[in-house]
Amino acid sequence: MTRSEHTDLARVDRRRFLRGSAVALALPWLESMAAAWPASGARDKRRRLACVYFPDGVPMPLAEDPAYEDWSWFPHGSGKEYRFTKCFEPLASLREEFTVFSGLSHPAVRDVHGHSNADQFLTGADTGAKGDYRNGISLDQVFAAHAGDETRHASMVLSTDGGTGTPRGAHTLSFTRTGRAIPAEHRPKRVFDTLFLKKDDDAARRLAMSESALDDLLEDARALRGSLSAADRESLDEYLESVRETELKVEKAKRWARVPLPKVKADHLNLDVTLEEPRLYLQTMYELMYLAFRSDSTRTASYQIGRENGVGRSDILSRAVDLPLSHQLSHDTKNPGGWENFSVYCRFLNEEFGRFVKRLKDTPEPGGDGSMLDHSLLLFGSASSAFHLSRNYPLILAGGKDMGFRHGQYVNLIGDNAYGGSWSGGQEPWQREFSHEDRPLADLYLTMLQRLGVETDTFAGSTTPLEGV
């Protein structure tokens, strides 16, 4: 074959691969054309996981600061005897339903600026500060692979900003087993329609066409692979991994195509809400997660409340409490009233998360004992603590009593080693030397996965479950 002929063949193959890629990108929405309750025998084993992320860290005034007692995010004390600050007051009535953690973080990125860390919050991967970027599978997607076949949707991926964002500037918490970012949805009406409205009666024909296109794509790939360099074969294999995932989605969509949609009451929702009404927007996104769980449309959800670094539409969420842009609040703690303002915003986030917790607590578990909260794990946190510091992540874990979690406590692993205070220029906290090392957050994640029923002895390098929870 001449060089010209080989180039022409490559162009033809590339065009076919682009068609295949378009199919792969469209299919997740085809998969979403219906949802239904599973067989009654499966409901008794139902477990759920929701992971919610907020950016920019939390207020951490020093102990000698007058703001410390009231406006610190982390509670005071430890164990069962800890004391809430004003930041946690909206969660007071739910105290026995959650645990607060300090002193946990991902070892691979502790020396990375906090603006770059949302990407690895659920993966623990070494995404680095610059240069080559490689991520791993996220916590939610490990569980989705375990539980996803029992529901129409393997997982529900949401964010306020939508899409995937950029490497080290993610708009999504969720990553596939090859580390590829899963696009997040930010439009409430699109989320609702995906879950509960049938688009048309032509799904079977389109699924058949998609299956045929995938067959063609794989045939081309097998023919092409032998002529590629080692580096190109690696790139092709990564691409084919996404194709294989799409094949599974097509097969699953075919199985569910004729199952009736669940019926939900949604008169209380304004599905056209925008960030011009930030509190209502946040409440709507949480309510959509609740409805997805309540209808058993999925058992896995992730929601990134905001992107790091003040980039994106999510930065105006602080208008819900009449404050300036959210990210700026973390910079303004050096100003009079700065700690209080930052804490008032974080209190708002805690309050809306608490509303979601209570919604599940007040709903009996369908076909089971206790509440939906008892059968659900809700993770809420950030990959920064004090001003861009990628250590001592602020974390709350709620629910899961049916899985053996013991709540009503503050698991304070940081003790007297917490760093805080305002930043007024010069060296930032993340650039300091630290004598204390946090415990790997993956230890908690491994514990969660095991109690969710996933048979695994490791996650993100951890082989040691966290004790005492």
C-alpha cells in the first residue's frame, strides 16, 4: 500500500469513527427513555449512594480569632460530645443521622492548589498540578457498576455548570473506569424529562440503528488495529472501551424499552428555574435526586454544586444569601465580617443539604424497613479546607443506618493539627510544609463501598477500611 493510499484509508476510518463517536455520545439519552420499579424481590436489597461536592473550601478562623467559636465550619470537640457552630445549626435536628469528619484527604494531591482538586474528589487519582493528566474511576461509578443493572439509569450525573469542564477544572464529579469525564446535566427540565417523560415511539428502531453502527465501528477497528503503532493502539483501545460501554447501554436500553414509566408528582417543581433564583435552583436539583431515588430510576447520583476558582455560572449561588460571588468570599475573610459572610454562605449549603437528608428520612423505604435515608448513603464535602489547602477535607456522611453506620459523632482525625486563618498575600497554605499527614480519604470510601454491598478489598490504593463508623 502506498503512503497516499494509507492516508486515504485513515481518513475513511476516521470519518467512520466520528460517526461511531456521535452514536456513543447520543446513546445515554436513548437509554433514558423510561424508568420503572424493579421486581419486588430486588427492592428488599436496595442501596443508594449520592455524592455532593461544594467548591472553595470552608471558613477556618484560628482559635484566637473572635470568629472561631461561631463561624468555623468544623465543629468543636470530637466524638459524641462535639459542639455545633452557627454554620451547622440548620443540621441540628438531624444530628443523629450524620457524621462529620476531619483529617481525611487524598495523598496524591495534597501538595496541589485547591482550585485543581474537584476532579479527584471521588477518584483519589494523581491528577497532578500540570502536564499530563490521567484520572481514575470515581466512587459513584464503582457503585453504579454494582447496582446499575437493577435500574433504568446506572447513574445520575448533575452539576450546576454542566458538561465536563476541563482537566483540573471539572464540571463533573463522575469518571469512567478509564478516567474519562462523564458529562453532567445542569438543566432541571432536561433531567426531569430524561427520567419521567417518553420522548417518542421510535426508540426500538433507533436502538437497532445504533447497534448496527456500533457493529460497523468495531469491524473497522479490528481491521485497523494491526497497522497502528503501540501508542496509537493504546489510544484506540481507550476509545474502544467507550464503545464497549455504549454496547452495554444499548443492550440495557433494549431490555427496558417497553417498561412503563414511573409516575411522580411534580406540581411543586419549577423545572424552568435558573440561577437567577439560586436557592430554588439548588432545592430543585436536590428534589430531582430525591425523585430519581424514590422512583428507583437510579440508585447512584452525583452533584457538583460549583466549579472551583469562581469559574462558571455556579459562582452566583451566594446571591441566595445576599452575598457577593461565592469564590470571592474565601478571599475576603481578612476583611471585617469576612469570616461571618463566608460561614453564612456555607450555612446555606448545609441547610439545603439538610433538606435533602430530611426528605429521605421522612420517606418510608418502599418494600423495606425504616426510612429511605437508612438505606442511602449521602456524602457531602469539598476537596479544600482552609484557602486552597488540599488537606483536611470538610466532610459529612449521612444515612446508611441499615448498613451499620453509627452517626451522631464528629470523627476528628486532625486534632490540634488543623491549619486555618486568613490569607493576606505571600505563601499560600497549600505551599507550606506539614508535619502531620491526613488519613487517606479512600479508607472511608472503601468502607462505604463494602457496606453498600460492593465486593472489593481496595479503592484508590486503600486496603484499610475506616474504623469507628
